[in-house]
Amino acid sequence: MTLWWGEPWPRPDFRASVCADDAQRVEVPVGEPCARCGLAVGGGDQGVSLAHLGEDGQLGRSHFTIECFLREVVPEPLVSEVIDQMRKDPGPDGLGVWA
């Protein structure tokens, strides 16, 4: 299950489907490293937490800021444009320029 944290995105008044359900919203993992860039998650960040199986065989969670998560699926340099567009005009389904 994908959990999300931070303010709803792309905007609080218009949510992407991943953050439509507040039951899947968790506390911001402040201080935990982003699984992509390794930087500590800050209190004002937005992102997702994904389940993963660790090397020790234990179930854990990997945290991604929304920018890093999008960088996993959108090639550079388009990701910055996509993020900006989603925040300005998310479109009818919250996907902005992908709509």
C-alpha cells in the first residue's frame, strides 16, 4: 500500500488520486532519508512511503519526496516542468501536463 505524507498535492484544494484518501495519510517522516536522493525529509516536505522487503527479510518502508518519486518515472529535465505545471494547473485528474 502506498501511504502519503505532507500537504495534499498537487494542491490542498485539488488532490492527486494517491493522496485523495486521508486514511492513507501518515506523519511526515522528518529526518528519515529520501530513498532516492538520501537527503533528510523536512517537516514541510510532501511525498510517499512505499513498502519494501529489507535485506534482513523484514518488511519496511521507503520514503520518497514527491519530487524524487516523480524523478523515478519522469525523465529529467521534464520533471521540474511537470511539478510546476501540476501545482499551477493540475487538470481534471490531478496529472497536470500528463492529462
